[in-house]
Amino acid sequence: MDPKIKNHDLESPLILVESGGVHGISTNQTDFFAEVKKLLALAGPLILVNFLIFALQVISLMFVGHLGELALSGTSMATSFASVTGFSLLNGMAGALDTFCGQSYGAKQYRMLGIHMQRAIIVLLLVCIPLACIWANTGNILAFAGQDPEISSEAEIYARFMIPSIFAVALLHCQIRFLQAQNNVFPMMFTTGITTLLHLVACWLLVFRSGLGSKGAALASSVSYWINALFLAVYIRLSPSCKMSWTGFSKEAFHDVWNFLRLAIPSAVMTCLEIWSFEMMVLLSGLLPNPKLETSVLSISLNTCSMIYMMPLGLGAAISTRISNELGAGRPYEARLAACTGLLVVLTEGVLASTTIILGRKVWGYCYSTEEKVVRYVAEMLLLLAGSHILEGIQTVLSGTARGCGWQNIGAIINLGAYYLLGIPSGILLAFGYHVGGKGLWMGIIVALTAQASVLAIITVRTDWEKEAKKAADRVFGTMIPTEVAE
């Protein structure tokens, strides 16, 4: 017998797969509805958590909006810069824990979850140091990129006061993945809800009462991120539900860092390439005729897209957890069922959300502007956004499947081709070559989403799930130290 599985019971992933226990099982209605229930129980709280974290930046912008146009412009620029150069990178790197923690939990190697989280925290905190240096020079970077000097200077002030938040966000993403892998999502919902309420108070005190202005909003964001991270740290340390997965700090976290980076780096590339393409679309809109109208409408569209994206984002995270858990447990049939169920659920959500967008497209623009030309243009853009939301939901669930299986390398290559070889060139051609304007840029994104979803779907359909379960077993037991495997 393989020494890696010696002394493990019949629930060892490798034994289950090799025993052929999954053959002869057919999907039935009971299995499907049971999977839907598990999926929604995970996705519901995660959707709310994502929305509340997204709301922190929106709340800060709302308070700064009362300080004047320059403060709002600088804060908006700094927020976008922080997302592109920091938050998206950390979120992507933490995505490696979807694979490591999820599969370890499924394999009942609970102690390894804490080791994986510590290893991720060490790596991400080290990455935060050069990112902090970049944020400290935000003004010079933006000015070099051709942005307005006054707005760049204001953005640098905001970004510098945001620097403490980057370290908190690194901790937060690792903690969220750690708890998510254990299907322990309600504490995150609770702590994030409290944090959002406290953020409202912190913004009021630091923006208006203290006289710090936009600097106060940045400081309030940093404080709120740290409060959320500390809440979760206390919960992980004291909660009985984490007793087996968190056994304290260990020097083992410094071992096998390269194995973590082999997934973390492509995971970051996979995430960043997608997020950067949307930000690039807004920047390109500034080069179009009537740039104020184009930029305003695309910003409104992107904000709306980000808001409704919280639903498929939560579903994608839930799918990643379900698939990694089942593969780690050596249940390839259940992993395949989770992938199929996730697609059906996100398609249903996409159709309902897109229908709502289409029905409300003529009035939604009034939430942002009273100018009729802006409202009419927003209504036209929302028709495209409705179609892109369905595609984005599909690719998000399929990307969750990729993270659950450990396909981050493949996902990075697909995103590079879909967005930068197809999507963005198509958008530029339509917007500038065929003079379609901002709608042409969004059509380019639709091209990218279509390509991304199609290739991921083909890979998922052709997946040998039993082989993936064996890979999960090798990954789980291969990252354990020899003394622990022999126990």
C-alpha cells in the first residue's frame, strides 16, 4: 500500500477513488435538490459578505462626495488605483487557499487548514511591503501616466492613508478562505455586518467631525478593514468550530512555500487580468469623442455591474468550496454534480437579474444623473450589461470550478487569451475603428466573457473527475510533513 495512505481509514480519498465506489451511480432529483440546498446555504452568506465588503469603499466615496469635486475625483482615482495594484492581487493570491484548504478539509486533514492559512498570510504580508511602496508614490505614478496633476496629488494623499488597510485585507482574504473551506460562513456575515455599521460611524467622525476630510475617509477604511480582520482572528482563536483546524502558530507554515506560490501566482494572474480589463475599458473611454459623457456612462455601468456581480461571485466561491471539499473527500461524482448544479443555479440567477435590468433600464440612470442624454445612454448600455451579466455568471462559476480543482495555471492562460488577445482588441476596433463608442468597448468585454466561458466549459465537460480526485489526494497528502502522514 502507498505509504501516503497508510493507517488511514476507508474514507481516504485515494482508497475511495481506487475502490470504484463512484461507478454505477446516476444523478437523480434527490441528489440535485440536496446539492442546491448545500450550494445556496454557502452562497447566500458569501453574497452578503462580498456586498458588505464592496460597500465599505462605496460608503467612503459617498462621504467624500460631500467635500467637493476635487476630493471626489482624487478619492475615486485612488480607489481604482488601489484595486488594480493591491486588492485584486491579494484576492487572487488568496484564491490558492480555495484549493489547498478546501481539499484538505474534504480529506479530513483539518490541522493542515491552519498551516495553509498561516503560509498564505506570511506570503501575502511580504507582498504587501512593495505594494505599500507603490501606494506611497501614487501621485507620481498617476502623473507619469498622464493624469491631471491636481487629481493625482489628491489621490496620493488618500492612498497613503489607505496603506494600513492593505495588510488588513491580506489577513482578511486568508481568514475568509480558511472559514469558507469549512462551510463556516455565518461568522463572516456577522462580523462584516458589524464592521459596515461601524464604518458609517467612523466615516462620519473622521471625515466631518475631525476635519480630516478625504484623509479621514481613507483612515476610516483602514480602521474598518482591521476591525473586520481582528474580529475573525478572535473567532478563529476562540470558536470550538475551529478547534481542529486552528491549533496555533507553527513553523511548518514556512515549509513548502514554493508549492503554495505555484498556485497563488497563476491564481493572482487569473484574477488580475480580468479585473484590469474592466478598468482599462473606463480609461479607454476617456479617449473617445465626448469623453465626459462616455466616461460617466461607463463608470455608472461598471458600478452597476460590480453591484450585481456580488451574486455570481458568491456562487462562484460556494462552487469552489463544494468541489474542493468533494474532491478532497474522494467523491468525484459529487464534485461533478456540484459543478453542474452551480451552472444551473447561476443561469437561473442570470436570467432573473438580466430581466430586472432590462425592465428598469430607462429609470436606473436617474439614480446617478438628471441629464436626459446620460439617462438614455445608460439605458442603452444596460441592454449590453444584461447580456454580459449572464456570461459573467457562467464564467465565474466555471472559474470557481477551476480553483476547486487547482486549475489556476489553465485559468490564467485562458484569461490572458480571452481578454487581451480577443476582448480588448475587439473593443478598441469597435469603439475607435467602427465608431461604436463606449458600447463598442463593452461589446469587447462580451467577446472576452464568451471566449472565457466557452473554453472553461469545454474543459469542465471533458474533465475526468476520478482523476481530479486522485490529484487532490496527492496534493493533500503531498503537502503534509512525513511525521504527520505516518501518525
